[in-house]
Amino acid sequence: MDGSTEQARFARKHHNQSIKTQCLAVVGDTVGSVGVGSECVFEGSWTLDRFQALQFKATRLQLVATTSAIALKYKLQQLEGVGVKLADLVLQALGPARCEAVLSSSDAVAVMLEAKVPGLGKAKATAVKKEWDLKYGRQ
């Protein structure tokens, strides 16, 4: 997993308690698809590694739609041909709350064109949609 988490929350099912921490190591075969800015829910158990200390061993992963503007901007900038300026313009036009849903939808190109993102014509919108699907898949 790349990146860092500002706050992690683990809910114990049996005790109805939450643990908040600033640093959390998550290990397991399921974490390979998690990138910076991903919001996700893990299932698993806590383990104590003799070298790395307390870790969460994930056995199941569920990715959740991202609504954080910072995380979405990062995801957009990871697409071929999308820089800081275009990422900002797309987020401003679509809004963080619906950006990921729009880009994951089949009519993303039409919605982006309708939003009149400056500098984003049909060819560029089609390329952004294609890159999004390749990198993040249709969710």
C-alpha cells in the first residue's frame, strides 16, 4: 500500500468500541489494489509482528467511493494526460461528492461535456474516461 492515512478507525464487533490511531499497518494479500486516496473497509484480525509491532492482517477488502477532494484530485492526477490544473477543473465542475460516480458511469463523457470543463473537449473527455476505467475500473 502506498501513502499514509490521517486517521484509521477499527470497530470491534463484540465490544462496540472504536480504536483511533495515527499510524496503522495493514498487511495481507488483499491490500495490493489499495492506492493512495483509496477509502476502504478491511475485515481481518490484529496480529503482533515481532519486528513491525501491531498490524492488521486483512482477509477481505471492500473499496468505498471516494468523496474527499484531496483523494479525488490525486486519483485524477494519476491518469495519463491529467495534470494539477485539469484535475482541479474537473473537480470544480463535477463536485467531489459526485466526481467518482460520474467518472465510473457509462455516460461520463456526456456529463463532463455538459459540465463545460474548460479545456476539456470530446477527445480529452473520452481519453480521461478510458484512463479512469483502465486504472480504477467501472465501480
